[in-house]
Amino acid sequence: MGNTYKKIFITGASTGIGRQLALDYAKDGAELWLLARSELKLNELAQEIQNSGGQAHILVCDATDEPAFLKALNIAQNESTGFDLVIANAGWGGRMYYPSDNNIQVLNQIIDLNFRAATQTLEFFAKYMVTEKHGHLVGVSSIAGFRGAPGGAAYSATKAALISYIESLRFSVKPFGVFVTDIRPGFVRTPMTDKNVVPMPFLMEVDRASQKIRRAIARKRKRFAFPWQTAVLIHLIKAAPDFFYDWVAGLALGKQAVTGRLGKSESNTSA
């Protein structure tokens, strides 16, 4: 797969989809700026990239710390002198239980990472790309944003909001020659999904997911949901009457509405 993107910025790069994208783009000759909060994992990734002949710069930062995050974005912009491709990938599944004293804290963390940090990433670099009339902005939302999932209220809500934001951004920057792509993964085998206790139909390996994502970006797709089987199923569910969805969701995932969605642990958060 050819790569026309020479300078690439990725958030949530230390694990999962972000890590695999970094490895694969590095093999294609891109110079990478990688942001996450785990210094150890970022150093290991950068070393792996450099050992294979690639170039990687790391930015250790908690994306929910707004002043530090915006400072890191500015450093990346100055060092690179401008990116061809920016991928806002960082996200967290979170754990919400009922009843719980921690749900508001978890809710705020998910909003801060999945929506605020993602939109800030895209807005920050959109300014420079619009000025240069060049670049490609990518947001990683989720198929989970199509309908509310039992036990995953915050996750579904933030991904739904991100889907709407990305679509609006696409219309805003298109006149300036800047492309925008919304990547909507289903279940991909990552540290996040490894901890799921919900059914995960059509689970895809992360290297295959990276291949599909990079192809969609190269083709400048406006939106790309995968695996196709899950995308078709979700579109059918989205169009289904509410009573039918309530029945199906209750049968398949109803227990999660009480016990909570077991998502990515705090130690694996890709901030």
C-alpha cells in the first residue's frame, strides 16, 4: 500500500489501533509524531520504529490535561512545520456501574478524552491546514455512536457527538482543500476490547484493522465503518423501531446496564 503522507501526527499512539497505525505508516516511510500518556510504551514504540529504519518523535502527555495537551500540539506543529495527516485516535471505554459513586467522575473523563481532546486535536491542526490549503484530518469515532449501548452511555454519547462534529468539520474545511475522514471501527482486538465482557461479533485483528483504515484514508473516504458485517448490522439496528432495538439490546446486553460496561482499564488509557 503506497503512502503519500510524509508527516503524520497520531494521538493515543501507545497502544491498540494508534500503535499499529504508527508502525505501519513508519514502514511506508512517514515521519511520525506520537502522543500518549505512557512514556514507557511510547519509548518502546519509537525504538521499534527506529530499529526498522523509521523516524518517530514522542510527546508524553495526558490529553485530558488541557494546558499540557495544547502545549504538546504546538510543539508538534513547530517541529514538523506542518502535517500531511493528523489522526485523533485517543479514546477510553471507561467503566460505569449502577449504583456507583464514581460514575460522574468516569463520565467527565470519557467526555474529556473521547470528545474534547479529539475535537481540540482536529481544530488545532485545521487552522494550519486551512492556511496552507493542504492536509487530511481524521477522527476515530465508533460504530457505538450509532445507538446507545446498555452500560456504555458515556462512550456511545461521546462517539455520537464526535461523528456529528467530524461531519460538520468536513463541510467547513472542504473549500480550502483539506480532507476529513471519520473512521468508525467495530470490535478490534486491542487492550481495550480484551477486557470486554459483552459479545463482540466479527472481532477483527488490529493489523487487519490498520490496513483497512489506511486504505480508507488513502482513498479520502468521508466516512468508513468496519467490519462491513458489523456496519450493516448496526445500520439495520439504527433504522429499526425503538421497541425492537430495546428488546434486542435487552436480551444481548441488558445485564451490562446494571453491572457496567467493562472497558479499558485505567492502566491502558490512551490519553
